[in-house]
Amino acid sequence: MAEKMMIAIPMAGYGTRMRPHTWSKTKPLIHLAGKTVLDYVLTQFDTLPGIEQAEWVFIVSAFQLEQVQEFMQEHHPKVTVHYVVQEEMRGQADALYLARDYLKGPMLMAFSDTLIDVDLSFLAKVDCDGVTVVKKVPDPRRFGVAQVDSNGWVTRLIEKPKDVSNNLALVGFYYFRSGEALMKGIEEQMRRNLTLKGEYFLADSVNILLEQGSKWRTHEVEVWLDAGTRDALLETNAYLLEHGHDNSAEAAKRPGVAIIPPVYIPADAKLDSCVLGPHVSLGHGVVLDHVIARDSIIEDGAHVSHLDLEHSHLGRDVQTSGHASTLNLGDNSIVQQ
């Protein structure tokens, strides 16, 4: 792939489905299987040809900007990132249009709260104007789907189909041969005022490109993970721990803890008389005293004692103690039972 790839990640928004955690931090910085959601978003591009030369464009809300910039500077200092602020939440296509000065030439776009397992080496020989990544699902009616013809060319993207005959669900991951062509499609979408609940959706932009003769294909993946709600985040945490992102063997060597794999426990966590796992991920500086935890995420700096946790998510610097609980506590919460 000769040309430098631009990678757009729209992440602006209030993260209301992840309250209370997003009152104090942006959704992409929530802890997940030993890292953050954003770390895993970046990792899914590792197989992209020419990834070392790629540049990133993060479209953020004003209140997210400082947090994300600081995170990238500390944890990914060699990555070139351009930041664009979306002041008003007017949808995915509007977010990309705001970044039009950067999105020229070949580009990729992925959402900040979904993850896929994809080998992007196919893009080195791509023979079309665009690619939408899809996953076959049993019931596509709550997703968008790609309609394809007998030759495998995409003919239309359909939001929330009324039947299950087409199961090629859109995962929110797109390749565009030309960012400039996409911007012209978005301009036409805005001219036609194609919106849903006041937002410009990318599917409508793509459909305009298809109307104008753009040639698109699908690329199918087997793994599509969601980090947009508490339950989905815990499911994704479990999947990642089960697929190579745990350190259970190392954690099992620690005194004062019984480990039921898979788990992720950083070296600086302090544990006394604990049973952890399966599917438990701890952040840095966590202190646990007489804690049983399974299917849970406990973020940096939390202090938990005498508690039996299941299907729980505790934010940064939480302090809590008591009896058996399922808890969903944002940063700095203090709960004594």
C-alpha cells in the first residue's frame, strides 16, 4: 500500500450507556482486560500494511480532549494523532466531515466502543472503492446490514432490516479508497438532509456513493465485541481474558490469593486472602482484602475489603466493603455495607 492511510475514530459523545463511569472519564479510557478500551481499538489495526506510517484522527467532544491527549502522550507517544472537536452531536457522518482537512486519500474508520479481530493485510490488494466489514448474526434486525448482489458487490446498506433473510451485520468498520469522495457523499447527504433523530448516519453517506457508481465489497469477520454497556463490557473482558490477554500463571504465584483463570492482575496490586476469577481484571494500585471476585473489572486505585463480588464494575479509586454484591460504581465512590 503506497499511500499513507488515515484512520478516523469518532468518539465524541456523553457515554450515557456507561454511566456512572463516564461522569469522570471518557468511555474509551475505561479499563478492559488489563488495558483500556482505546488500547484495544488501536491494536485491531496492527496488521494494516504500512501501519507505521499511518496517521490517526480522533473526533472527540470538548470535555474528552484533554483526557485522550494525555493518555496518548503517555502510553502511545510515537503515534501521530490529529484531534478534531465535535461540539454538537450530529452523528457519525458529521463527525467525519468535521475532520475533512485530514481525511484525504485512503482512509479507515472504526467506532471507539466496538472491537473486531481482523487481518487487514487484504487491503494491500483491495480492488474496489470501499469495504464494509460484516459479521453473520442469527438475527440482524437490531443492526444495519449490507445488501449484496450475486457477484458479491454491495448494492445498499440497510438500517435495522425488518426480516432475517440478510444476516450480514455492519460492525462499524469501513475502508474508503478516497476520503475526498466520502466528503462529497456527506455533502450530498447534508444537502438532502438525510438524518435520523437529528443525526447524519454514515450508512446514508455510503448509499449515496453507491448510487453514484462507487464499487464496494464486504469483508467478513468472526469476532465482533462490544464495549458500549456495562454488560457488554464484562462479556468482552471475559472474551479477551480467554484469548491471550490474561496473566493467570504469573498471578497464581502470588501469596495470599487463589486464582481461577483467566484473570489479569498487575504486579502492583496488593492482595490479602482473596479468591479471584474467572474473568477478573484489576487495574494498577488496587488493594483487595478478603475479597472474592468473579466476572468483574476493578479499576486503578480501588480499595475493596470483605466483599463477595460478581458481575461488577468498580471505577478508579472506589472504596467499598461489606457483603455479597453486584456493584456498578463510578470513580471515587465510597460504599460501606
